[in-house]
Amino acid sequence: MSKTRSPKSTEVTASRDYDVVVVGAGPVGLVAALLLAKQGISVLLLEKERSIFPLPRAAHIDHEIMRIFQSINVADEVASSSEVSTRYEFLNVSGDVLMRFDTGRAHALSGWPPSNMIHQPSIEQVLRARVAACDFVDARFGAAYRDHETSGEVITVHFDTHGKASKTYCRFLIGCDGANSAVRANAGLSLVDLGFSERWLVIDTKVIDSSRLPPHNLQICDPERPTTSVRMGAGRHRWEFMLKAEENEDEVSAPASVANLLSGWDVDGAVELERTATYTFEAKIANQWMQDGVVIAGDAAHLMPPFAGQGLCSGIRDVENLTWKLGAILAGRADKSLLSSYQTEREPHVRAMIDLAVMMGKVVCVTDPEAALARDKNLIETRRANGDASGAIPNPTLVTGLLQANSQIAGELFPQFTHQKKRSDDVFGPGAWLIGESDGIDRNTLRAAGIGVPSLASFSAMVSQWLDDKGYSSVLIRPDRVIFGGGNAAELVTAYVEGLYQEARATTR
């Protein structure tokens, strides 16, 4: 399909209608569509619901997600409805600190605050507005994906719009349709249960008087009733209460029960109830993320408890990793085999985030009083032995996939620099970057591989210092801002181009 026309044109090709069909217009699907569109890829976005679900769900995004939002020109709008979180504490019933994560307000590696509390409907509104203004995305709200079939390089997608059956053709299909993904089921893919399942009551409120609320995000590790308290964006606050085995979900959700649960927080008049819902927090991951041009991402590919705040982050990282590879394949810069690196690269990090979330959940969800005392003693002694040091959520680092072999820096995120209110990503532009010495590199080779040599402008001194600190003359940065490797520029370019066409040659760093 031509990359120069809009899919809203009346032109129809013989082979397919769209380059990519994305099913599901939650944040992950919307971001996927926008990341594809900025590469000139035609997208059909299918969402069965006509309007945004008005109540909160996800509550947290980190600095890397803000950087991805920046790349699709929505970061400042998202930030305006978000609240920076500076501390996350796990307390026992006596108020002793068991674990603490100090994130602060200083910009992290990606050039944004490390921890940001959000209001998901507000973010979806911003993303939908951006999609509506994008010529390369044909968004169909109220259109329910039904099934698909694959024939060679063409996927036929069947969907219903207001009861009318329709079909379209595409090269790739991305399922961003959540935990009960129909795309995943129709592709014959399944989730593997990793052995964590707990029922929780979620209470979302609108804030009237923030001065009466806890200033930081909290996990109250009370064996009688494990409890979460988190500040959210757009003037919201959330509490979560773990259900006991014998408790009935409807009874616990009743107004009198909700009022009783909140009474211990003394917030009568400080908040207004917005909604209650019961969820089962689970840990699951797909055994396979792709089948014949059909790919799954976000909750369709993995589920994790919310304790690390990495569920939505992981889904958006998925599509950041996936979409630039689809762009390279569709532009003829890479072989389709490059897609095998999607699961290879993303699954280890997702599993690490699931493990972290489950570890946190196992700290919180102890209901035996004696076991809780033993937990408290162990964690308090560990903190004292470490000088009461704060923990940290690790930055995502790739350990295998499209990376330069034997490069210590490969797989790390390349930092975003800021200078006089400018951000380096905005100045350097999209695509892959060759930074540092590039003399003698054939510019046609770079252009064919989608590699730019950005003008460092006012960031020159900062980048040069970073290169000196790392001990490299040049680095090659992938379009998802992951460092491919460092060293001799010609060798970097050769290895990267070979990796695009034969991902199997790229090895563990």
C-alpha cells in the first residue's frame, strides 16, 4: 500500500485496505495507532465501545511512557491532568516502614518525572482527539472485531458496525483488546497462569479537600485488611481493600460497607465517591505473542497485579517496541523475521515486572497475623541493615534481541537531554540515530536503513560528555530509543542493517 496517501482517500488497492488493523482503543491501542501513523502507515482502529469508559482504571505511568507520549505530541496534555508521585511506602499496621520507594520530582533518564499518577479517561480523551486529527488512522468506534483469517501475506478481518457485518484486508493485525482478547483467542494463543490471584475492592473518589488525604502512595500491610491508598491525576484518589475468602463481592461493594471501610481514613467530606468495583488481581502471560502476522500487546499478552504500577506501562512499551519494527518491514527496510524480536525482547522485561509486582503483592497480601509479624521483622531489619535506603523500580533494559553482540551498553535506554526548555528527542527527530563520529559512512546506506545523523545543536556538549563517560566514539540508537550498541560507527551500521534483515544474527549482549 502506498505510504503517501491517507487511508481516508477513496483509492482502493488490489491487495488490502490497510497496512495494519488495531483492535481495541484503550490507551495501548490508541498509542499503537498513533505510533504507526507517524511513520505514514495506514491504520484501521476498531473499538466496540462508542464512547470512553468514564471511570478510572490504570493509575500510574513512568518516565519512559511520558517520553513515548512526547513522541506522539501528547505528553504536555497528559502531564496537565497527572500528578507527580514522589514516594511510595509499604507500612505495617503500626505505621513502621517496611519498604520505601523515593522517586522525587527530578527528571529521570527519559527526561520526565519518574512516577506519574494519572486519570485514564483523561488520557484516553487526549489520545482520541489526536487520533481524530490524524489522516493515517481510520478510527471506527462502535465497531466490534469478530474474527480474522490469514491467506499468505493478507489478513482478512471481519467486524460488525451497528449490527452490520463488514470486512477489510491488512498486512498485520494487532490485538490490544484486553485481558479477554478475542484476537488472541482467534489466533489460537493463550495465557499461562503464573499463580497469583487475589480479589480486591477498588474505591475511586473525587477529591474535595486534598489536605486531609495522605501525601504519598501507601500500601498498608495489615493482615486484618490489606489496603492501598494512592493519589491519582485529575483530582482523584483511590483506595483498594483486599477481600477475605468468605466475603461476598456484592455485600462488600454495598454503600454501608464502603463507608465503613473508609471510616478509618477520616475522609468524610474530603472526597466524593465516584465508583466501586471488584477486581481479581492476577499474574498471567501469553505463551506466544504472534501468529502469522497477528500480534498481541498489552493486557491481551500479559496481566500483572497493580502493586508496581507497571501494567499500562508494559502495554505501551509493547507497542513502542512493535510499531517501529512494523514500520521498517512495511517500508522494505527490514525482513518480516524482525518481528520475532518483539516477544524475544519484551517478554523478559514483562516477566521481570510481573515478578516485581507479585513480590510486592506477597508482601501486602499476608493475612496470617504470625506470618505478618515475621514479615515485618524481616523487612524492618533489612531496611536498617541497608541504612534505611530507598528502593527503586529499575529502568527497562533489553537483554536479548536486536542488539550489538558483546556491547555492554546495548539494551539500555538512551537518555533524553533537556536544555532551555527544549528536549533532545524533539530536536533529533524520529527514526534511528547514529550519534558521535560518522565520517566515511555512506549516507545512502544510512538513509536506506532509516538511520539519521542528527544535528546535536545545543545538546552537543551534553552528548559529548555522555559519550566520554561511557567510553564510546559512536552509538547507534534504535527508533524506540534503546541503544543498539557503541563503538566503531561503520561496524555499528553494518551490524544494525544485518539485524534488520536477519534478526537471528543479533545476539544476547
